[in-house]
Amino acid sequence: MSATSQSPDGDGGPRIAAPDGGAAPAPPRRWPTPALAATLAGCAFGVIALATSCHPAAAAAGVLGVVAALVAPRLCARRRGSACKLTLAERPQEPAARTLDDDLAAVFRRAPSALLVLDASGRVDRANHAAELLFGAEHGALIGRPFELLASPADDALGGVLRGQRLDGAELWVQVGVMDVRDGGAFRALVGVHDVTALHAEARRLADARAAAAAADRAKSELLATMSHEIRNPLNGILGMSHLLLEEELPRDQRDLVKHVQGSARSLVGVLDDVLQFARLASGHVELEQVPFDPLEVVEEVLILHHEAADRKQLRLVVVADAGVHRGLVGDVTRVRQVVHNLVSNAVKFTWSGHVRVVLETRVVALRTVALTVRVEDTGVGVPEAQREAIFERFSRGAGSGATPVEGTGLGLSISRDIARLMGGDVVVAGGEGGYGAAFSFTAQLFTASGTVPGIAPALPAGRVLVAVPAEVERAQIAGFLASHGAEVVAVATADEAAAVVARVAAGEEAPFALVVGDRELPGVAWMPLLVGAGGGERPAPLILQCRLTEHVGAEILEALHGWPLVRKPLRLSRLAYYARAALGGRSEAPLFPSVRTARPRPVTERFSGRVLVAEDNPTNQKVAFVMLEKLGCTVEVAGDGREALELLDGGAFDLVLMDCQMPHVDGYDVAREVRTWGGRFETLPIIAVTANALAGDRERAEAAGMNDYLTKPITRDALAAVLKRWLPAETQRAAG
């Protein structure tokens, strides 16, 4: 059994008995392992805190870490009891016993982070080895040097770092943590220095990249603004003058030439709008509006815009929807319309015969959230499966194998997909029905409207309806919509089929019809006898008759209809209830589709007598605005720049101002701001901004300058009339005579 004995020199240290009974030399004394771990951890924490922290509290925590490390062995010894009874006081007093100051000095010298002690004048009093390495100094070379020569603030510093300099002149960037310490009776500063040169270089690179990107964005915005202004100004002249020409009595060949000019100008406007929209989406500066709308109305409005192009190809445009479609949704109606417009335009371009059908569906996905699907199907050239993703790439203009190249930027589908994804949906393409054509599906997540959306038609009248329409796609459209609303529908494609149905009614085999929906393209039909028979023989059944867009309808045809509605294709399902009420003799609560096609644009329905100032520097645009306003009944004066506009406003009384935003000498924004300071009637004078920029933020800039409304060039007569109606005093407005 082994035994322990005191050492002969009485140092209190244990000795282990040798096998022969003598005292064996004691092994080298070591701190218990847990205590050693605590010591190292505490020292590390303290040094790192000193080296990296700029906050005094953290620096103080670093010193506490060092102190805690030195007393940790004693605390550990008390916890472990007899297994760890050695304390600092019980250790043998060796001739060269280390003091606490010695240990702290050793920690200071061997710390992995650069540490400096500065005297009251800010000069280096002590420096550890890591500091000498950091600043490239020989041993002792840092002593006496002012710290500001080693590291000082810099104007181009990032994140609160200091610019440092090695003794060889090389630049470095450092972060420092400072703590006041007492050395005897004198105060010193303990400074921890952390090399962040690599981090600073990366931060500088990122900052430079951000600055370059911002500069590029500014340059792009300026380019777009300049391009928009310089292109829209002449386009305003071309479209305005061509519109005024079409109001004159022109020979047919000259009218066709003017229409071609107008069509080309509109194509340029479309290209410009695509580029601007692409730039907005690419910048990420797009905010979605939330307004209530009727999706069926939106789709039908888009189809009406394309019916002339479709009619030239003898294409049939139809929208398919049933009673289950949510008619009141909330979302960005402008961008929904834009996507549908792009898809329908694409379908009409690449379809040479047949039809373009737009199928509208909604599906509830959550409380007050609906998934809207608009599927545009055509009978055109189709899209090969291998190209169905490529066509969504920017500037892609191919539509399928063998497709004839068409005009455009190739941005329409890319823009449509970006917008759809902003709305939580997508745009995808598949093959058409039976392998012919293509089917583009646009989906979006929208909210349901809490109240009634204005403009939604009332319920359809109940009863039996005879649909006599020769084209299958149109017949199915009308019959399906009526049937989904509860009507009993009988659909026929020929005059013989219609006569057979009427014969069964006359024989009492079937009930009379409450309504007939007919088509002037149905050959060989005598409408009045058909209607009398369909109504049961006593009185004719009411009729809704549709006709082609280009068909000329004379007065004799209108008289033969006895007041029943004649509507032009494409038939608007959203207005079918109004048409039915008009046919049944009730009062229509909404205007019917124009019933007579004229060679010239529809006449102006509003007339005004206000005095309008046009502030515009472009002579062609001055002429366009002057003639349009005169035709609307206004008295017009023209100012060629901002200074002249201020002079005319100061000397005369005007009811409204059309203010071009970019003019020489004084621009429209400054004119508006100046006028608003005049007080009195000028505080409420309607000032309408007219701009050729059409960029994001232009409307807000006009409002901030004190303008009331906003028009984008090219200006149409309808848009101008709408602005006059909103802002001219009521006494200046009168009905057309």
C-alpha cells in the first residue's frame, strides 16, 4: 500500500513513497484540468473582448475575463473538495514565484490579438508581439510612437474603422477597443487593435458596386425619360392630326391611307409602352393597386380593342364565362387588363383563320381570396413544345414553326409573366384543343370585393331562349352563358333548324320562347315570321340581333327591328341582361353597344364653353390641342413657353390650363408652383399636367407642384373630353346640340 509523506524541505507538497520505502521525487505540479480549461477560456474571452470591442463595457468585460481566469483554479479546487485541495496560497513558495502582475504581463505579451498600452500623451508605452507583427515593427520599435500615426479616422472609412499604417508605409484598416487602466499611480489606455483590412476592402467593393448600380439606374431613367419625351411628342402630333383628318369628309382611298398612318403611330406607342413597362419591372419599382373590378368587363373591353384587327382576318372573338365566375374582385385592374391585352394581341397576330376564345374562370382558394384564370385559346400556328419556355424570354419574337415574323419588341409575354408572378400567379402555354393552335393561361391571386362592384348587370330574365347563331363558337358562348344563369336554351345553327323549332311551338309540342338571340349572318331567315312563331303566334318574341362589326346597317333595317337592340360583335355577355331588358320593353340602365356603324369616328357628345390656356412649346402639338379644344367648344389661347404662360395667366381669366411639363425658360412644374402662390382664384384654377414622359413618379411630381390632373401624350380626344368634364365649371358644360 502506497503512502504519502511531507517533503523534507517542508514545502507542504506531497511526496509519493517509492517501492523501496524511500521518498520518490514528486512529479511536476500541474493545475487541475478543469481549472486549466477555465483559465484559458477566460483569458481568451478577455483578450478578444479587448481587441475587438469599441464599447467600454465590453472592454471591461474583457479585463474581468482575465481576472476570472486567474481565480478559476481556486474556485474549482473548492468545488472538488479533497480531489483538488491545492490553492494559490497552498502552493509551494518557489524562489522565483510568479505574481499576478507577471501572469497578466505574460497574457499581454502572448495574446493573439494586437494590444497596446498608451500613456497619458497618447504614445505607445507597451506593445505585444501581435501588435508588432500587425504594424510591421521590430521588437520595441513601436515604443514612444504617437498612436495617431499608427491609426486615425479617415473620411472614406466604413463602419467606424480607422485607417492604419504599417511602419513600412503599407495601408491597413483596423477596429479598436479602448479601456482605461491604472498603472501604479498613473492612468493608461489599453487598446485592442483588430485588423479588418480584408473586410473593409470587401465593404468598399460592395459600396462602389452599389454606387455604380445607382448611377446606372439614374442614367437609364434619364435615357428613358428623354426617349419617351422625344418620341411621344411627334407621335402626339401624328396621332392627333390623323384623328382630326378622319373627322373630315375624305375619299375612301385617302381615309385608308390616314388609317394606316394612325395604325403605325399606335404601334410605336405600343413599343414605347413595352420598353417603359419592362424598365419598371426590371427595377422592381412596381406597386400593385387594389381596386374593385369586374373581370368579365375587363376581358370584353380588351376584345373590343382587337375586334377590328380580328374582323379583317374574319376571326371570331368570343369570351366564355358562366354564372359561377366571381364578378366582383379586388386587384390591380390596369395590369390585369395589360396581361389579357398582350395575350389576346398575340393570339390575333398568329391566327389566320378560325377564332380566338377567352375562357374566364375563378376558384375560391381561401377566405376572400380567389384564383383568377384567363385562358386565351386560338386556332393559329401554335407553339412547338420545345419553344414553350423560350417565347417568354425577353426580346423573343417567334411564335411557332413557320410563323410569319410580326412587329413588336418581343417583350409582351415576358412582361405578362412578370406581372402575373407579382400577383401570385403565372403565365403558361400549352397546345390548343385537338392539337391545333395554342392556349395561354394567365393566373392571379385576387381578393373578393366586399360590396357590389359598380356596373355589374342585374340578373337575366327567366324563361326559354332561342339562340339562332350559325357560328359554332359564338352559339356555344351565348347558349352556355344563358344556361348557366338558369335559362332553358334551344340553340340552332340554320334557318331550317329554327323553322322546325317554331313549328313545334305552333303545334303546342313546346312552350313559346321569352327571348330570341339572332345573328344577321344566319342565311335564309325571315325574322318577323320567325319571331311571331317563337312567341306562340299572338305576338312576336323579343329579339336581340347581333351583326358583324363592318356591316353597314341602314335605316330600313333599324325600322324593321321595332326598337329591339341591334348589337355588334363581339357580343358582351356582361351586357346581355341589359340587352334582354331592352328587348322585353323595359328601360335599359346602361348604354347599349353602338347600333349603327359610321365611316367616321363617333361624334363628340360633350360640349364645353370654357376658356382654356394651352402652354406648349411644340408647334404641332399646339395645333392639335387647339383644334381638339375648339371642336369641343372651348375658347383657346396658346403660350409657347413657361414665361409666356405666366404673363397670360396674370393678365387674363381662364377656366383651365393644359400645362406641358417640359418647356424652355420655365418648365410646367415651376409655372404651376408660381401660380399657386398668387392666391385668390389661382389657388383653385384647374391645371392639367401634360407630359411626354409617362415614367413612374411623374404623376406624383405633378401633384407636388400643385397640378390637379395628368394627361400622357399622345392625347386622344376622349381623354381630353374626360378631363374637361372633370374640371371645367358646371356652367361651362352643355349637351351637344
